[in-house]
Amino acid sequence: MSSKLFKGTPTYLLDSKLSEAFHIARLLEKPLLLEGEPGTGKTKLAQEFAKKENRPLFEVPITSESKVSLLVSRFDEVQRLMDTQAAVANAQMKQAGIDMQIDTGGRKVDNLEEYVHLGPLAEAFSTPGSVLLLDEIDKAPRELPNNLLFLLSERRIVVPETQQTIACEPGKMPIIVITSNHEQDLPAPFIRRCIYMYIEFPPPERLREIVRMHHPGANKKIVAAAIEIFYQLRELDLTRKPSTSEILDWISYLVQTDVLDTKVVERLKGAQTLVKHRDDRELLRAIQEKGIESATSQKTPNW
């Protein structure tokens, strides 16, 4: 395993502490568990690393329906049934002297491996140097991280339909990044097997660097005003606080529409990029009519 630190890319600013945590996870061949608010760059780490290092990336968005079995493999029962029916029909036509055969693509129904489709976890274990991203694992059923724990600890997968074993020798484990928005607590044994990093929301100075990376030609006054208002919005009692990706969208809109007046920014032109919950509409209208100062002057605005 290379000891080279990953320091980010021209479009992905990587914090030194996150870089170190990622480095530790790679050296020890353990999963890196990243927690933090949405939009803090958790998912981007795996994506940008794989892209820069030209490594295969297996990306899995976790949902409430996710199961470890589906991450390992899927058995195509329907195709096997169709091939079985075709084999029977072919035998009957041959017996009847009919010179016609149904094409089964060369598959043999007694060869189960031909009907097994490896899932992203098995694919990653089969591909040395690959990157596996399990995104938003906190959305998963409770049993998923518990079941996943065994596979990651043993460093081997058994495909249930064929009993094929896919094992990773030392130095051959995929790089595994697991993200969580902490919608629910993960099992303690699972966390103990991971390298852990909580990504803090970036302070204004760091956010300015991020904005410069993505919008180097943006008007400095407009960017400064947008960042100031962005943090003021995050201090309000919004149902859903805007994230880093959303201020980048907002500034992109301001740049593309040639906004040069900070007063326009203060009235939240293009607010649809920032305020994204129906319960915040009234507060948004008040800010656009009276200015954000009237909202920030009260701890709990009552419009």
C-alpha cells in the first residue's frame, strides 16, 4: 500500500486532518467512516481520489431497502428459468425432427455461476486497488452494518449460490469509504472496526477558499456578501440549513446572471438554491422584504 498522502485535487479542497485519517485507513486497510453534515465533502473524498488515481470506483447509495446480500451478489432466477424452458423446448424440437433451436447464449442451466451477478462489494473485493464508497449508511436497516462488519473483519466474501470465496490478502483490500449523516446511531462494534472522522462544517475562511477553487473569477464583493449572508442563514431557525454545495450553486447563479450589486444578494436573489423546505417559506419572504438583519436580530423570528 502506498504511503503517499492524498492532498486533494484542483476542485476538491482536502483538510489536513481528513487527509491524515484517509491515509491511516489506507495503511491499515480499514474502512474510513466519515460523519458530518450533508454537503461537507464526505462523498467527494472517495470520488475525487478514485478519479485522480485512476482507480475503479464502486459507488453504493445506501437506502432503507439495502441488504448485504444484494451488495454481495444477485442470482438471476428468471434467466435460469427461461433457459431451462428453452432447453426443454430445444430437446422436444430435436426429437420431433424440427431444425430450429432457441438461443440461450451458450449458458448451461446446471452451471450456476453463469447466473450469478456480483454486487459492488464482491466486485470491489475482486479488484485490487479499487475504491468502494458506501454512501449514507445511516439510512440502512440496523442489520446491514452488523452483517457488513463480519465481511469486512474476515476480509472474505462467500457467494451463497455457488460457494465461491472471494478473499483479500494483505495489501489487496479495496479502499473503503463509508459516509453517514448521523440520522441514526451506528452499532458500536461497527464503529470500532473503522477509522473515524467527523467533518466539521467549514469556517468562513475555508469556505472562501472552496469558493475560489470553484469560482476563481467571481466578483470578490459579491462572494464576500454571499458568504456572510450564508452563515447568517445557517444561524436562523431554518428547518433545513443550507450546505457547502448549495452556496456554490448560489454563487454560480449570481455569477451567471451578472449580479454586481450586494443589495441584490442581501435580498436573496436565487434563494431557491439555498432555502429548500416548505416550512421556511414565510421566513424567506420576510428576509426578502425586510432584509436578513431583521431576522438575525431575533433569536426566534416571529413574522
